[in-house]
Amino acid sequence: MKLTTEQLRKIIKEELEGVLSEKDDRCTRIAKRKYDVWPSAYASGAVVRCRQGKIWKDVKEEDAKLYEDELINEEELSDEEKAQLRKILKDEGGAAGMKNFKDKIDKPENDIKKAAEDDEQIEKHRHGDYILKEEELEEAEYRGRKVPLNKPMRGDVKKFKVYVKDPKTGNIKKVNFGHGGTSAKKKGEKTMKIRKNNPKARKNFRARHNCDNPGPKTKARYWSCRKW
């Protein structure tokens, strides 16, 4: 017998409610203090993580305060909206900020964030924006030889190079990026170093190149932003 998504959700919810009602322990009591909606997917997940020792280790029951975000209409994203998160990332070239999501999906930020964090194909960049994980490494033919796709490597014309598949034409394209290589030597310039350990330099670079919206992966800016 095939079950619909809604039927599966109902079964899982009933199972969680059963488990939570059977055991009124410290984690359950803290969750009831912290979450306005009980039982709920957020609260149930928090109880499980608490019992695993991942959260609330030092929280006392009497000090547990209500999460304000949970008062903002806790509403899980639909399957269509979850799929739309990936589409938005693809349309934005593989990376996007929360604003891009909120412009297209009419749900509270907390719910959008939860859906993005639960998606195995989406990860949060260290600078706060969300990125679509690269597809499994593939090889393709470029000018008569096999090359890896989506794998930045030491370049020749520029400091780095990467081979990508153009989604519009299906052709394999070589993208050169970074200051260095023969283009810099011809001008008598030295190769610039990426100062990732300098927060100010990194922040300025990302601001100059608008790295919150880096564009398609067929352009140098996308890969430069990924490096930073």
C-alpha cells in the first residue's frame, strides 16, 4: 500500500506524540516551557536532541524561557515550497541569502531557515548565505580531453581555473578566475594572495563583488566568491 506524504506526516506525528506523552522527563518539561505550540515538529525535534545530549545541557527547568520565534505562526513549508528553495538557489547561480527566499516564499523566516537546514542538498556558507551543494563530481570532454567538472584547480591564464557545464547550451566551459597566471605576468604584476585569515579584507572583497548574489557558476565571480 502506497502512502501519501500527508499520511506519512500524520503517522510520524502520532508516533512522536505517543513517545513524548509516555515520558515526561527533564527534556520534555523544558521543551514545554520553551515552545508555545505543543506538541509540534520543532518541540519534538528539540526533545530528541536534548535526550541525545546535544542541547540544553546546562539549562535548568525553572530558567527555561519561551522562544519568541515560535510565537510567529509555526508553519512547516509544503513540499512544493521546499523544492522551491533549491530552484531559487539554482536561479541565483548556486548561492542566495535569506532575502531571496523570503521574496519568493510567504512563510516566516524561522520556518524557511528550518527547511533549508533540513535539506541535504543545501548548506549554510560561513558568511551566512545559503549554497547548493555541488553535484557528484563528474568528468566531461573539453577540447579532446577528459576534465573534472566543478573542481577548482591551479590555473594558467589566471590563478585558478574550473571546468563547468553551461546549463543553457550544454557545452563545457573553462572559467578562469583569481588574480595571477600569465595575465598578471604580462602586466608585470605579482599574484595576489587570498587573505582568508583577514576578516576585514574578506568582508571588503565579498562586498565589492556582491557575493551574496554571486551569479551563475559559468562566471568567474561565482568561483571567486566561493573561494572567499
